[in-house]
Amino acid sequence: MNINILAHAEQEFIDTVDYYNNQCSGLGYEFAAEVTNTLERISAFPNA
């Protein structure tokens, strides 16, 4: 299953990662990893 992310949502995600990294070094990257893991789980188990 492919998950399509709208361009606006992708930019908001990038902005959020930057914001969190500015709040606490590396926090944005941790957030991005969690979002990526969640999207992978949704793709692997779309009916869950």
C-alpha cells in the first residue's frame, strides 16, 4: 500500500521537525523517526 502525502502536509512536517530540533537538539529527528515508523506500520497493516 502506498501512502501519499500532500505537498502542504510534507512542508508542515519539515517545519515541525525544524521547530522541535530548535527546542531540543535531536528532538525533531526523533519525531520524524516516529512518524516514519507509524507510516510504515499503516502501510504494512492497512486494515488494522
